[in-house]
Amino acid sequence: MVLVFAETFKGKFKKAAFEAVTYGYKTAQLLGTDCAALCLGTVENAGQLGQYGAGKVYTVAGTGSGDFDSQVYASVISAAAEKLGAKVVVLSHTSTGKALLGRIAARLNAGSVAGVNALPDISGGFRVTKSVYSGKAIAEYEVSSGVKVLSLAGNEMPPEVVGADVTPAPLDVPIPERKIKVLEVKRQEGIVPLPEAELVVSGGRGMKGPENWGIIEELAKVMGATMACSRPVADADWRPHHEHVGQTGIAIRPNLYVAIGISGAIQHLAGVNNSKVIVVINKDPEAPFFKAADYGVVADLFDVVPRLTESLRKFKAS
């Protein structure tokens, strides 16, 4: 069996959960086995995961609804995997999945690979691939352990509807006592988090100051994109640090990344070069970012961006 841990937030599935279930379903097909999904706590419409390939959906009450505790989650997921006889456990490569992968693998005495980007190759073994060296190369890993734990990189497996809702079933596994006390949680509300965003608009020092950020905010609003920025911008307090993308910030994998007024230092590229399409707007034709761009516009951003926003607004209206 392939067991997929489906992440939720406030009782609702994250997009990454549907991606992970789709990956688990296709992996199960390759292995000639079944795919099941596991939900922790109270979840709205848990049976919806059946649409994405989960033949069974199990729920564990009493956990998952409070603050995240990696020790509790890892214990519950591991116990579920053992009880159900899962040979492959799939997580999402989010902050939650990263915190769980090693703990679950250790509990199950399993081999693990974080951030896989394709279905396994089972011809003569079990091999998976992932990006390494900040996206500059692809590494292949052969996992020979009896149980395997994988986390799926974001935006690598588009969710696919292949079935219908199923009736969730409760799963009785031991839930350990929490040993971590959370004193305070601060969340950014109202936007798609950068690690999950499919469209990202980012600004750099070429914006000249925080007072000019309105043109980028307007473009992002018209596109339905999430805002981001380069490290110098965050360090200068032009934008909040949770928007900082790059090697020392948040690594992202959107379908479209629009870089405005960003030169493209290697540290920034390391966090965004797994984007499917990169568009660069910069008046410096020698900016390093153009070498990594799929599309480049050499022009004054203060002229181009408002015109681009207006063109997109008219296109969407039509």
C-alpha cells in the first residue's frame, strides 16, 4: 500500500495535499497496489481525496486541529503506516513535510528522499529523482529499504481527478502526549503562501524605494499572484521578511515567476530557478538574471509594469 499524509490548514486541504494524493495514486499503480490517504484531526469533506485516487481515506481524531507538533504527527503517521502495512509513505515537501520526513523514516527504519520531482522508476529497483545544487542538476536515488518515505516537491505533480468521493473511515492509533508548548503563532492571512503559489511577482532594488511598490502590488492583484522580494529589499525593510525569496529566504517553484528590478545574484537564483517560467524586467541588459530567464524585457520598469498591468486588465475583461 501507498499511504499519503494529506496536509490541511484550519480543517481544509492544502493544494499540496491533492498533488501528493495524485502522486501516491500513480505510484501505487506502478507498484500494483492501493493508495490510501491519512487525515489528522477534523477535516472538511475528507472523502474528497477519493477524487484524486485515494481508494480509502482514514482519519485520526484528537490531533491535527491544534498547533503543529512534529513529534506527535510523526508518531501518529508512523503508527498508521505500520497498522495499514504501507510500503511507501508520501508527504508534501512543505515546512510540515520537511519536519516530518526524517522522524517518520527513523521510526519505520525506512529509506527516505526529500523533494522528489517525478514518479519512481521501478524497473529493476525503486529509483526517484530530485533537484540538487540549487536546481543546477538532477540526482537519482535508489531506495532499497522495505519501507520508503518520500516528500513531493511543490508544483511537480498537477492534481488529477481520477475517481469520486469515498467515505472516510476512522483509524485507531495511539496519540502521544504533546511535549511542546506553543506560546504564540503569527500568520500572514489572505494570500497564497509563497511555497504554494503558482504565480509570483517579485521586486528588487530597482524599485528604488518602498513608496514605489504600488505598481507591483497592482500587477500582482490583476494576475492573482503572490508578492515576493529580493534579500536587499527585505533587509532594507522595504518589504516584510516573509516575502524574501532566494537561497537565504524561501525557495519557491511557481509556474510563473516575474522578477522586476532584480539583478539576479546567484543567491537569489538558487531559490527561484526551479520556476517553470521566469520573466525578467530590468533596464540593465547585462543583468545576470537574463541568462536564466525564459522571457526578458530590457526597459524601464516604471514604464513597462503599469502598461503590462493595464494590458492584462483589458485582456481579462475581454
